Amino acid sequence: MGKRAETIILPLELLRHLKPSEFNDSHEYHIWQKRQLKILEAGLLLHPSIPLEKSNAFAVRLRDIIRSSESGPIDTGKNSDTMRTLFNSVVSLAWRSANGTPTDVCHWADGYPVNVHLYVALLQSIFDIRDETSVLDEVDELLELMKKTWSTLGINRPIHNVCLTWVLFHQYVATSQLEPDLLGASHTMLTEVAADAKKPDRDALFLKVMSSVLASIREWSEKRLFSYHDYFQKGTISVIDNLLPLALTAMKIIGEDILLTGESPEKEKEERSMNSQGNRVDGYIRSSLKNAFKKVIEGQSIGCVFDDKQEASEALLKLAEETEALALNEKEHFSPILKKWHSIASGVAAVTLHSCYGAVLKHYLNCASQLSNETVEVLHRSGKLENVLVQMVVEDSGECEDGGKTMVRQMVPYEVDSIILGLVKQWIDERLQKGQHCLEKAKDTETWNPKSKTEPYARSAVELMKLAKETIHDFFEIPVEITEDLVQDLADALEQLFEEYIAVVASCGSKQNYMPVLPPMTRCHRDSKFMKLCKRATPCSIALEDPTHHHMGPGKEGLLSRPTTSRGTQRLYIRLNTLHYLLTYLNSLDKTLSISRRDSRNSTYFSANNRHRSNKTTSSSYFDSSRSSIAAACQLVSEVAAYRLTFLDSNSMFYESLYVGDMVNTSIQPVLQVLKQNLTLLCAILNDRAQPLAIKEVMKASFEAYLMVLLAGGHSRVFYRSDHEMIEEDFRNLKKTFSTCGEGLIPEDVMEKEAEIVEGVIDLMGESTEQLIEDYNAVTSEASGKEVVDAGHKLPMPPTTGKWNRTDPNTILRVLCHRVDRTANQYLKRSFHLGKKR
């Protein structure tokens, strides 16, 4: 046509020069004609580059023609009025200028977005029709030809770069994302766009087109990058290498031009921070892994199984396994690519998975609050997973300034060891509660009767020891790291129970409950009615009778041959047996703890550190305190049983009747016979280990009772100095009774030591009255530091301590009070103003 391209209105010229005869039929021609008119409508009426007033006459006429073409083709012949009107309207509209001045370029297709759509359609022709993923070899020539349309379409180099970026990107998407090189080419063009975006003379059309293209690229790319585990598998992971730089460049351009969107400065700062390369990739990693982890949970339906402890534990074990697999897959396949843009990509992945699994583990532990093998297994597996994830962070953070400490601090520890320790201690407390229940039951219901003939100890002790044995067995069955501290915690808990139970066994009063009240001291007068009766009834010569002779009738003797041990005393023996049963069982439990502890050191749950520490802190026994308590309790119960037997069960024939009246009519032989019977019964009931102490305490109580007969027997007992030999013989027989009871139950040296005080008092009874008075004055002077002067003044009464001794003033005075002697009587009357026996 001999015209410059920018002066040609192509659709108008096509309408003028192409005739209906050049088409197959009128319908085809009609469709083509409407398309040309639509282009003119879009470029001149709908999206003109220069704003158009609605009342413009040319625009009105053009609309009418376009409207009329809907029903049929318009006449485009040379002589057609419609064609002339169309021509005049189109030319007038196309040659307008912004300021009304003449222009050498027509504007029929340079309005946005018509120009961009037309140019993008042109750019699409660079692809091979036979292989749409390939660019034609003649692409450079084609693009050079397309450049000639820039003046017509209002395109410039920046807009061309944006459009070509979009065409390459769109072609990659449209061809099922088969050719990653298209993404690479798109990214190359986008770097050109980035450079254009930094220029100060950017026009509004460029910014508008760029914003639209970047928004589309960003939306499509981030949809995949925020869930890259869903979109990229082993065969397509490498695509991330092309997609990620494209997305990041788009983000960078958007971030640098954020003010163009009219955002506030605060929003701009936030957006710039989010769009920084590291932060963006960090966000992709965290988001994608969270989504992947969520799908693993949904696949296992974990949220539905927490009500069932067994199922929940199995689900957590499987989840830990799959989480570890997810982490290793990330480290092997995704992190090497992502590391190019984020130096600690693998570390971020590990931190994210650690947090995700930790949340599920926390929920599981809230539901499974009690120790079980399943819970421990889950915790151990969780600890293993945590170690893997922490190691990933450490390995990935080697180049960081702080060695990855900041990343590790983001990982809230699972604290598996402390949780297990807490659960074990809680388990110990629960077992302690069972023990406390057993203890309370013993306090309320224990009768201290033997469990059976072969088991002469309390049933409650058997139940308590059975519970302790089961507890120790179950404790070492727990698949945890058994440290010496845990073993000691268990031993301490059990010992607390034992101590309380021992206290229950020992709660049987004291010997003072059975000690008789001492009668007041009085002086014995030779001419008293009581003494006269005694003299008339028994001449003095009888005092030389054999003290072993029994003076009671045969009926009485038969009754006394039986033991006097009461049921209450026998129950005290059962308490003693129970204490020794506890002691035996403690030794067994101690041995079990020691052996199990050694075995646990060799198990997979016992670490080298704890093994070393345990070797340093091993003690000889775990229950030394309980053993000491048992020893003290045995001493107390034996003492109480002995004093009850002596001063309650045998009181009527021992303290109440022995030597009452005079020495002749009250022999000690019946007392010794009953004592032998009582000791025989004691040995029949008591455990062998309990017998020595029990018999020793009976001996001490008997010696105490014998002393009280001699020193605190009241006005019914009087003694001559000549009774000394008979008393000495009776005491030898009393000692003999204990020495012949069992084989070596009471060592001779022990017996002699206990008898020493009694024999000292008996020796006092063999002294003369004058010597007794002299002894009394001597010890009193020594105690007070002043010489005692017998001048008829009342002397202070020496206190009764109950600790009889031949050097004790009170003891010497009591011997004088029971002495049938005028000198003694006068001394007591003059010095102490003591009254007579009545």
C-alpha cells in the first residue's frame, strides 16, 4: 500500500480489500467480518489509548454499524454508504491525539489491554506447532519482525520483556509443565523485567502489565512452593530448581515496588521482610512440611484413636517413623536444592517437623497420664526421632556463626528423660498409695493373731511384703533407663511404708503400763501384831528348811503347773514374729534390688554415664533405717511382753504372793515352775531369732520383780538377816531357770551382768543392821558432800528412782525398812519418823 505500518488500520483495510467471494460461503465471511469489527470496537471504543467522550459522533456511528453487523454482513463495496461511514468513523477515531494536535501515528490497537492481548498472541507464534514445548529456531527473526508492531500496539522494550516472560511461563503451564527449560527462559526474561523496574522512567502501562504478570506468576508458583511435597515427587523435584528462582525474583520485584500498590509504610516494611529470599524459602519449607505432616496424621486418623491407649501408642510409633522418613527424604532430596537459597534449609525442616510431632506427642501424653510399657516405648521412639532432628540441625548449621544454637533453641525439647522420670516417680507414688491402703487396713483390722500354724506372724505383714515384692518386680520390668537414683527413690518409698508399719507393730504401750505402784515405806516393829502372828504361826527354826520344798496342796500345785501367759501376751509374741518376718523379707528385697540393679546396668536402657555414677554411689543396703527401726521395735515389744508376762500374767503368784508373811510359807518353787511353763510356751510361739531377746527381757523383768519383792513388797513382807542364805539360794534357782531354757539362748556373761544388781541387794540383806546404817550414812554423805549427824532430827527421805543398787541410799533404806530388827526400827523412827507396819 506504500504506507508506513503505524499508519495502517489493519482491520479496516482488510474489510475494504477482502471480498465475500474469497471465502467459502457467506456465513464464513460474516463470522470473519464480525471479528474485524470486534477488534475495531475493542481498540477504538472499549479500550482506546486516548480517552473517548460518550457523545463522540464517530463513536456513535461506529457502534451502530457494529450493532447492525450482528444480523448479517455489512456492505463493504466502494459505493456503499455504510462502508464510507465506517471508514470515516474509524479513521477519525484512530487519528485523534491527546492534545488535539496532528499526529503521524494512528491509535487503533494501542489501548490496554487490547494491545497486550494482540502482542501476546503474536508472541505465541514462536513455539513449534508440532512440539509446543519447543521454541522455533527462527525465534530471533520472528521477534525482530514483531518489533515492527510496537509503534502500532504501543509496545516498548520493557512491556515486550514482561509479555515474553508471561508467554514463556504460560506455555510451560499450558503444556502440562513438561519442559522446565521454559521456566528457566521465563526467569531469564524476568531478570530483564527486574532491571526495567528499577529505571526511573517507567510508564504506567508497563507497571500495570508487570503487576498483573507478577501476581499471576506469584500465585501459581507459591501455590506449589507452599506445598512442594504435594506437587513434586522424586522425578520432578529438580523443577524446583527452575521454579524457585522465578518465584523469588517475582517476589523481589513486588517487594521493591510495593509503594506502587498504595500500601502503608508499615505494610511495606512487613512485605519487604517477608519477601527477603531467606524468609520466603523458610516459609515455603515450614508450610510444605506442615501440610505434609498434616496429611500423614489424616492418613492415620490419629485424632480418632486417642481414646484407645493401645491404638494411640501404635499410631504415635508409626507417626514417629513416618516423621523421621519425611525428615530424611527432605534432607536427601529437597534440602540440597533449597540450600542454594537458604543456607540452613535442612535445619528449618528439622525444626518444623520437631514442632509438629511435639504437638501431637504433648496431646498423647495428656491422654496417657499413667506409666505403661506402651507409653515408655512411644517416649523412647520420640527421643530417637528428636536426636535425628537435632543432628540434622547441627549438621546443617556448621557454617553458622553460632553453630546452630539459635536454631536448636527454637526446638522446644520433648524432655523424654524427665517425662519418663516423672512417670516412674508417679508410678512409685501410686504403688505407695496402695501400700498406704494396706497400712490403713492393718491399723483398722489387724488382730495380731497368727496367719496360720506354719506362719506365726500377722496377715497384714504378708500382704505388705507381697505388695513390695510385686512392686520391685514390676519396677524392673518397666523398659526405662533404671538409674541408681530411681532405684533409691523406689527403696525410699518402700522404706517409708515399712517404717510406718513397724511403728504400727511397735504401738503396744510400754513396760510402765504393767509396773505396780510402789507401796509407801514403813518401819517393821518386832512386837507388831503382824509379827506376833508370824512368830506364832512359824517358829524360827523353819527358816532353815529347804527353800525348794513346796508347801502348797496338790490341787494348787496342779493348777500352777500350767503357763499363765495371757492371750494379750501371746499377741505380743506374734508382733515379735512379724517384726522378724519383716527383717527376713527386707534382706530378700534388698538382695533383689541389688541383683536387678546390676542386671539393669547391662540393659540397653542403662547409659554409660549412669553406670559410672551408680558404681560410685552403690550402698551396702537400701533398708538400713528399717532394720534399725525393727531392732528398736523388737527391743520395745520384747520388753513390754516380758513385763506383761511378769507383772500381769504371773503377778498373782510372783510379786503379789512370793515371801508374803515369811520365808517359810512362801517358797519360790511354784513361781519357777510356772516360769518354766511360760518360757516353754514362749519358745513354742516365737521365731528362733526372736527368742534370745524375748527370754532376756523376761529374765530382766523377773529380776526386777524379785528386787521389788525384796525392796518394795509392802508391809506384808519382812526379812530377818538370817533369811539371806535362803534368798540367795532362791535367786540361784531363778537364774538356773533361765540358763537351762534353750541351748545358749542367754549367754552366761549376759546373765551375770543382769544378776549383778540383784546379787548386790541380796548381799545387803546379809549385812548387819549397824553396817547397813553405816553404809547408808556413807553414801548419803558422799552424795550430799555433808556428814550425816544422827541427832534425833528428821533426815530427808532419799528419792525413789527405781534403779535399785547396793550403793543407792533408797535401796539401803528399803532393806532397813523390811528388816525385823529393833535397831533398824529405832533408826528409822528417829531419823525418818517412819510409821510402823500395820
